[in-house]
Amino acid sequence: MADEGDGQDLRDTVKRLEATVSALEARLAKLEAGESPRPAAMPPAVAPTAAAPEQRDLEAHVGTYWLSRLGIVALIIGIAYLITYHFGELGVLARVGAGYLLSAGLGAFGLWLARRHQLFGRIVFGGGLALAYFVTYALHFIPAVRVIDSEVLALVLLAGFVVAIVTIAHRMQSETVAGIALFLGLHTGMLSDITAFTLLSTTLLAAGALFFLVRNRWVIVPLSSLVAVYSTHVVWAVRTGHMAPGAPESDRLFLSLSFLALYFLLFSVALLVRPRDLPVRASLAFTLLNWVGLTSLGAYEVSQEQDSRLFGFLLVVAVAHGVGAAVSRLQRAPAALTHAYLALTAVTFALAMPARYEDVALVAAWTVTGLVAGLAARGVESPVLRGVGVLILYVALGACEWETPGRLTLLTGLVVAFVLVERGGTVRVAGLPAPEARVPFTALCAAGAGLALVALVGARMPGGLVTLGWVIAAFLLFGVGFAVRERWYRLAALAVLGLALGRLVLVDVAKLPPDQRVLTFILLGVMLLLVSFTYTRVRDRRG
């Protein structure tokens, strides 16, 4: 009976295998026929159901993600205040022991939580590391806890602790631990007065964050560190006098600019070491924020002491970004990063001009800056730089309306600058399908040249012949359009001509004296016929 039972089991197994092979052959036949296979029928209890698209629950996201981070920030700041205000009542060893005991307990609690809830536990563990960093920072800087008088020894301890944080986060491969620890370390240093020691410790933490940018290509931690570093400097700039009490203003300014230059150099080097490994958006964010921090804070500091140095400072910033563009090109970085450095170079040059020049010289300086930027953009094939050049030319055109002496010469130069910069192509707008993706770049230059030409001719005409001046400007634009074979100048001329005709019918017919009315209509008719004759000849030649 046992042998019969075993034989029956074997036969059942063979039948199941045959059924499976038959099902596989049927599927293969359908695939060869080009049909999509259907899943085999399964028991109702395990039949697969169509997975509905997962939607993020806002309430759950706020409760799990944001509340945990806000909670650890509030907790660490509260403990930091406790250490600052009440640990002075303890003995020397008790201060140090109690501080590190609190941080160790918080870190151990975080590791225990991470066994069941990894992300939440790592947030708490990162808070413990940040608290230990603050205790190390307080050993020299916080009067209530100070047990180390040597600033050099305190900096060595801080540097060692930053290395420890970086090593732990790197071995855990946890951006959460790194972000929480470094973020809280950067901000707990701002709980009291900001001194040179504070900025040095902040620089150490920033260097630790940049390790993750270079080695792990993490973005969030270094970006938040960049914001925190410059924010610390902003707090110091508001609380003047604390960095170097009793020192002359020139020494204080030199110290401040030295730190700003150090920040800029650190973040720029970290960005340009391996630029091709970073997302383009992250690279652009680093470049822009680094420029904003250096330029705005440095300009504020310099202008507070002596405005005459502002021009030189901005020139140095512009040259530094030019060097960044050259290095990014040598490193074969994405073209967008090189173009961003070039555009920031041109913008900084333009910002420097009002610090040195006024009136006519300022407009001329902006015109030259925009022209050089536009022409340089053609050599490096940078639409961003070309756009910045045109923007600077528009700023010069707007400023020219308020400048009376030399206005005609300035307007003539602007017309020439717009025409020269235009001879370079189009600007591509990302996210739009072709042909809408290519916005005619010449339209911007043609419009600028048209406005400058209208202002130029209008300034030369008597008060009663403004409309005639517009007609002459349109005629000249037609000439430029036909000479360079660019339709956007002709379209700009048609727009100016339409405005002139509207003004002639609605305003001038009723207000002009008879002689001027006659002259305006005759000249208008002659010019319109000449333009029409030119169009006719061009059409016949094409035919």
C-alpha cells in the first residue's frame, strides 16, 4: 500500500509538470504570434490585483518627515540653551561629563530606535552627534562651560570631531545622519555671539559637508551647509564689533573678506573637482548661491567702510567667476555650468560700474559691457551670456532716457551695439517643442535697436515733428533689415511705422499747423512708396 501511494504521488507530480509545460508552450506561441501573454489563472486568495497609483498622504508625510526633523532641532536647541545657562553651576569635570553623557545617551537611543524604525532612529542619532559637537564647541567658547583656554587646542578638537562625524556618516552611508549632525552643528554655533572662532568652526563643518559632495555626490547636505555658512556670516554682519573687538575697521574688514573668500573657494573647488558627476541643476544652484553670498555680503561689508573700494571688490569677484568658467571648461563640465559662470561674470561687471562711473560715463560703461558680453557669447556659443549682454544693453538704454548730455552719441552707440550683438543666432527655451523651442534671439536685439533709433531720431526732430521722426526711424530700420537680410528689423520697422500712422491720424492731423501737416504727409507718402518698391523688387528677385 505504501508503494501504491508513492506511485500515485509520482503520477500526480508528472501531471502537474505536464500542465505547466503546456501552459508555457501556449504562452510561447502567443509571444511568437505578437500577442501579449495573460497571467495564468490563480486562486482567488492570491490573484493579483491592479495596483492603484500610490498617492502621497500629506498628513502622513508631514507627521513622519517634517515633525521628526523639527522635533530634533527643537530638542537640540533646548539642550544647548540648558548647557549655556545652567552648566556653569557645575564643576569642571561635571560640565564636560554631563554634556557628553547627554549626547551619548541621545545617540545610543537613536541607534536603538534605528533597529525598528531606521529613518527615525538615524534622525535621533544625528541629533546626538550634533549635541556632542556643540559640547566640544562650548568647551572654549561658551563662558558657562569653558574649560579650554587655548583657541588652537579647541580648533583641533573641533576638527577631530568633524572628522568623526564625517567618518560615521560615510560608513553608515546615511545622508540623514550627515545632514542632521552638520545642520544642527552649524546652527547651534549661532546661539550666542559670533566671533572669528565661530566662523572657523563653521568653516570646518562646511569642509566636512563638502567631503560628501566630492566623495558621495550628495547634494542636500552641502547645499544646506552653504546656506548655513553664509547665514552665520549675515548674523555676524548684523552684530558688528564682535568678531574682532577693539580692532581697527580695516582689520575687521580684512578678516571678514578673508572668510568670505575662503567660503567661496571651498565651495567652488568642491564643485569643480568632478563637475560631470553632479546633476546640472545642483551645480547651477551651488554656483548661484555661492555668487549671491559672496557678492552681497562682500559688497555690504566694503560699502559700510568705504564706497571707493566697492568697484575693486566687484571686479575681483567678476574675475574669480571668469576663472571658474575657464576651470569648468578645462574640467569638461556641462556647458550650462560654464555658461552660468560666464553670465555671472558679466553681471558682476555690470554691477561694478555704478561704483565708479556716473551719468554719461555710466551709460557708456554699461553699453561696452553688454557689447563685449554679447560678442564673447558668440565665441563660446553661450546663449545665456548673450542674453545677459542684451539685458545689460537694455539697462543702458533705459538709463539713457535720463541722461541729457551726450545722449545722441550714447543712443547711436546703443543702436550699433544691438545690431552687432544680434548677429549670433537664437536662444533655446527648454521644455518647449520645436519650432516653438527656438525663440528668435534677433527679435530682442531688433526691438532694442528700434527703441534706440526712435529715441535718437526723435531727439533730433523739432517738437512738432515727432511723428515724422518716428517715420524716419522706421525707414532706417527698414534699411538695416534689408542690408543685413534680417526680417525682425523689418518687422520692428513696421511696428514703428504703425505707431507713427496712429499718432498722425489721432493726434497730428488736429494739432499740426498746415505747413507741417503738408510736409509730414508728403514725406510719409514718399517713404512708404520707397519701402513698398523695395519689397516689390525683393519679391521679384526671389520669383
